[in-house]
Amino acid sequence: MELVGVSEIREMLGNVSRQRASVIANQRNFPEPLAVLAMGKVWRKSDVEAWIREHRPDLAGD
């Protein structure tokens, strides 16, 4: 299972700012984080990819 944090999500969203990535990750429809660590929240990469395919299809690598 691959995990991603806000830095990786930034890249997945087309290198948006860290602040913008955080705003997106805190939306109600964004997947729940798998865990909250000292360094921040982490998500399953597959959950984030599925969210991008649904909500930002122009960024999906399909």
C-alpha cells in the first residue's frame, strides 16, 4: 500500500501550492486520511487517485 502526504498530493494535483493542496485535502468530499502522524496526515495513494479521477479528471493520468 502506497501512502501520500500533502507534498505528494501537491504533485498529483499539478504542483499546486502547499496551501492549496491543504485546502483541497480538507474538503468534505476528499478521502479520509489513513492516519495522522507527527509529520501530518497520510492518505492511501489509490484513494487520492480515485478522488482525482472523479473530481479533477483533467489531471487524471488515464
